[in-house]
Amino acid sequence: MAEQPHTIEALFEENRTFPPSADFTSSAIVSSPTVYDEAGADPEGFWERQAERLVWRRRWDQVLDWSGAPFAKWFVGGRLNVTESCLDRHLGDHPDRVAYYWEGEPGDHRVLTYADLHAEVCRLANALAELGVEKGDRVAIYMGMVPELPAAMLACARLGAAHSVVFGGFSAESLADRINDAQAKVLVTCDGSWRAGSVVPLKAMADDALAHTPSITSVLVVRRTGNDVTMVDGRDHWYHDRVDHQHADRPAVECDSEDLLYLLYTSGTTAKPKGIVHTTGGYLTGVSATHRMVFDLHEDQDVYWCTADVGWVTGHSYIVYGPLANGATSVLYEGAPQFPEKDRFWDICERYGVTILYTAPTTIRTFMKWGDQFPGAHDLSALRVIGTVGEPINPEAWMWYRDVIGGGDCPVVDTWWQTETGSQMLAPLPGVTTTKPGSATVPLPGIFADVVDENGGSVPLGGGGYLVLTRPWPSMLRGIYGDDQRFIDTYWRRFSKPEEGRWVYFAGDGAKRDADGYYWLLGRVDDVMNVSGHRISTLEVESALVDNTAVAEAAVVGRLDAQTGQAIAAFVTLKGDRQGDDALIHELREHVALKIGKIARPASIVFTDELPKTRSGKIMRRLLQDISEQRQLGDVTTLANAAVVEEIAERARAARVKAD
């Protein structure tokens, strides 16, 4: 196991320049603490009231069963199918309300009402049933941002089957790993997807994966880009051939509140991704309630746009399940923000009259870099709530977002949560919570958080430590698929005291609380990097590098980056007399892209004859991080090869000069 790239003390020191509480700018004044007080006094009663907004076939007998902690059961005995809350119930009151305004990158458009989406989901569910999908099966989904993607997720849920969506930017090998872990029966994919004017060959990559996935019996292929693909007789089926003729109705399978809804794989501190388990009743309660509260949703008036990819949890929770359960009208966009011009996002906002925008700090910083003239060329006056997700946002970007995009008076809802939490945990409520640039503010009603020290003791206000959650919440992960012990060890062992009945969830993030009790996220404290909001394991990247025949050893760290939050910095030793050059750097970056995906390509690679190691042979990644971030190097007397540190630092400096 690689040592932690950050100590919590270092993180606190690096991030102590946040503006003091006396200087913050408020977009909302705390006018009524009632919702916080009520949820704090009776959290189970609070979440029960949120669950009552959904469609249940049988009401629950017990709100929360925590007797098997840390394995929670919410709304015990309740029976439902989530698609009846997301689709069917809207057909009676507003079947013609738009569910999705979809826009393809080349400029094509589709408008799907709730009636349209319900019919498409039913047709697809009937097709999947013909292909043998039954309640309890797993279906893999590997697609671009087309309407058939949320339809496929909902069709699985309609049948009581679990979906496992794999981000379309992941490699064939990553797709195969996830299919095999889930033992998925069917894959739904596209011929290709559009990205920055080019076709991403999804079906070709899927074919490479399917050579190593014996559980897959059928593949359903959406024709999107028209690129040539290979179709295997008996296994591969065109979506339009199997779906379009189906009946536009399909009874929803009744599920238990704790039945598996989906798996979503996330990087961990080992090379093997973790299959995060989310179930039905509690998850839908959490995402629908937080979507409604955090964005102050008026479903009959708002046009909501979350710019995330559905392949990540943000898309699951706040493009598909949360908005549809609330009857919202959403924008769904396929492509890149700079195609064909750098004002594409703002053009979309203006044309569809977007009132709520939810995007990532990395995207915001990119827009800042491009310049005010691009949003300035469009009428963004319809915006009334703007949000951020995926990583901490620096105060400068927060202020630019509020002033340039929000016109100076839009509430900014900076949210913190994870794949594992399922829904937002820390965020302000528009019109209720005072905001501070760069802070995710306080836990949402019904959520209980703390900042603790190494021993699990609560840190006084003004101090930094580890962010933890101290009570269960409805949308929490129910486990890691097929690995209960890893679930306990990863999330619960560090600060929990089972002998005292005290279970504490450790998020893996550092945080500080200011004198007002506001939370400021400091980044990861484990071996997981956060690159543009995407969690990538250092060990995954190291393993991919060492897989190349030229590489003897590799060490990877995440270094601070003004654009992406963190960037991947790799240090590599080569085999034999192999020499490192630009061609090999390119080869290694592409090798990582092949093994994991383009999002995991190192931003920098430094070749070195040796890596800094302790006398026991442990690589000192903390020193490599100092080198990457150009900090003064600390004590190296414990190293077995101290002289190599300055050599690596010099090579890293030379590499930066060359890159500049």
C-alpha cells in the first residue's frame, strides 16, 4: 500500500488562506433555521416525510434498521418500483411536460416529454426482457450522452434488474473489469459518440472488452454516429431493430426498498475498482429530497441543467433519478463545452432558458481562462440558482461564477458528496443558508457530519482534520459488491468503535471548520487523486505504467493544478539500458489511456534512475509530491538514497521548463 500523499496537517497549512468569516459575501441570509432544527431533533421523522413524497406500493414497517451496522436498511418492508415515482405518476398530471431537452454535439435536437420517456422506457424494458433480462440480473451500459442512456437505466429499474453504467471515456479493459465483477448479462452501447467534433468508437472498444467477458449473452447497440462497426450474429442487435416495434407499456416489477438498484464503480486505494451498491427506496428518497431542497426546484417553472456525464454518480443522482422523481424539466447535452465555439454552454443556457445550472469547478476555471466575452455574448438572466460539484471550488472561481454567470445575485450552491453517499451531504439551501466563497457551508438537514483528529476526537472550530459522517442517511451505499469486508475496512474501521455501538463513516477527505462552523474541503487524504472531479487511484495508474514492457518501477502522485484541481504526476524508472525520451512519454501516456482511459493519462512523466526510498524500501511519495508542487524539500536523512532526490527535482524542473 502506498503511503498517503498528504498528511492532514499539510493539507490544513496549504489551504489556510481562505477568506475569514468577516469578509464573506452572502447570497442568502439565514432566515429560518426550522428545517435544520426539525431534522436535527428527529432525523428519522424528517427522512420519513421525504419518503412519503414518493410512490410506494406498500408502506414501510420501520424507517431505519441499524442493528446490523454498518449495513443499513431504510424503509424496511417498503415495496416500490422507482420508475413509478420517476415516470408513471407524472402521466396523470403533466404527461406533456418536457422531461429532457436533448442536444447533440453536431446540433441535432430531441424533446422528450414524460409520456415520451415512459413509452421509450417500456419499449426498451420489453426488448431487454426478450433478451433474457430478469429481476436481479445486472446490465452493463457503455454509452455517450444520448437519451437512450437514461432510458436504459430506467428500463433496467422497470424490470428490477440492476444497471452498471461505465463512463464512455473508460478503456476496453476497464469496461471488461466492471462487466466481470458485476457478472452482467447484457451490454447496452452505441456505435460511437461525439466529442469535440470526433467520434469516440464505443462499439469497437466494447468489442475488445467482450473478448474477455463470458457473462455477456447479448449486446444492444444504438446507432448514433454512423461509423462502421462489427456486429456479431446472435449476440449483437441494433437498438432500433429490437426496441422500436415493442409495445409502449410494461408493468413495473415490484421491488423491496433494499433491492439493488445499481452498481457504480469508483477508484479505491487498490488497483481494483470498487462496485458501490445502491438500493431503491433510500436512494430515491435521498436524491429526490436533496435535488428539491438544494436547487429550490419549482418543477413547473424551472429548466434545470446538470452538465455532468451520466457515467458518473452526479449524472445518476442529479440528471436521472432526482430530477425525474421531482417532475423536473432538464437539459441533456452530448458533447464538449468548447465545440464548435467556446460559448456552447452559454448558447444552450440562453436558448433553453436554463434557470438552474449545476457544473464542476474545473469547468468554471476553464471558462474563466477563456474569458468573460463568451458568456457575455449571451442572455443568462433566466439563471436563478447556480451550483458546483465534484471537487472543492477556490474562492476566486466561486466569485467569478456568481458575478459573471450568476449576474451577481444568484445563490451559489457549492455541494460536497461522493459516489458512496449517493446524494449531497454538505450544501447551502438557497434563501436559507448564508454562503461563503469556497465553502460547502454546513450539513444538509438530516445529515450529521464532523471533523475529527487522528484519534477520532472532534476538532474544535477553527481547526482541520478528517471529514466524517456520524449517522446513517437514506442514500448511503449498502456495501461493495461481493466484498463486505472491504466495505467495512475502507469506510468504517478507522474511526468507528463497534464495541461502543459507534459507527463513523470516513469519507477520505480532509476538511477544516471555521469559527462559524462552516466546512472547507481540503482534498483527498488517501491514495486517490481528484482530477477534474474524477477519482483516480494512484495504484491504478502505477499498475498501468508498470504494465508497459519498458517500465521497471513507477510512482504516481497528485499535484495541485489550477485548472483541474489535481494533475497526475508520474515518476518512472526504466528497464535495462532503455532511455527515456519524448516518444516514450507519449507511449506511456497512451498506454495508461488504453489500460484505464484518457482521463488517467499522466500530465507529466519524469524518468529517473531511482525513486526515493526509505531504508526499508518504501517509496517516499510525499517527497515526490513536494517536488511536483515545487515546495522546499524536507528532511531526507531517513532515505537510503537521499542523493537521488535533488536529481529528480532537477529533472522535474527541466521537464516543466520544456512543457512551458
